[in-house]
Amino acid sequence: MIIGGDIKSIKIFKENIQAHFKMEDLGEIRYALGIEVSRDRKLKTISLYQELYVNKILAEFGMMDCKSVATPMIQRTHLVPSNKEESSTNFEYRKAVGLLNYLTSCSRPDLAYVTSSLSQFLEKPLRYHVAAFNQALHYLQGTKSYELTLGGNVLTEIQGY
């Protein structure tokens, strides 16, 4: 992926790279590392979204047909650590939270609080930690088309909960 200020500089850079390495120009970026990219030259924006990745997560945990909810975490949820010696679930909790963390760090800052909260219990997750993760999946079902738009001059409405 090459990013530059003007087409001439990008062209010169590509020619220099091609002189030393085998390189294929695939045109404008559309998809990389699970992130879909769209560009609006008129508005001068780039949007990042991960609908395919969200669908993969939902499928991984058997939640493709789950109902959507309005928030990623139930109001007044207070997750606490386990007092028990061992975790009381066989759920792949670390993997689940890791998938959610990647989504959060790439294009979904709206999931930062729930991801941070769930990450605190990677060592000894309990059933209610898994239930909180499932709540986040229900939220993803209804918001899978959300995108992070960068640049532009348009004022956007900030949504919060």
C-alpha cells in the first residue's frame, strides 16, 4: 500500500520500487487485513469498515441470526473477577475478546469500553463475562455496516450511549 500527496510522487516511488523488487499494482485499495476501504474524492473522505469481518465473528460463535440490540453492553453492568481457582467456562474467551479487540482498534471505537471491560477477565472468565461478550455480538448484528470515516469537511452527528 502506497499513500502520497500527489500522483507524480507516487508514480516515481512505484518506479523506484519496481526497479529493485517484483511488484504488482492492484490499483486503489479496497480491502486489506480484514478492513474494507472506500474513498469519496468529492467529499475528500476515506471510510474504513469491517462488515465481512463482523460476519466472520458472528459465524464463528453461531450468532449469524441473533437479534440486534441498541448498546454493546447492558446498562449498569459491573463485571467483577472470579474468586474461584479456575474459570467456570470452556468458552474460547481469549480468542473472542481478541477478535473484538481487532475490530475495535481498526474501525469500531464504539466498542472500546466493552472490549476494555471484557479484556480484564482473560485469565478467569465466568459465564456472565461470556454473556457480556454475547451482548456485544448482538450489538454487532445491528451495527455491522457502521464505518469509520476520516477526513472531509462535513460535520457528522456523534452517537453515544
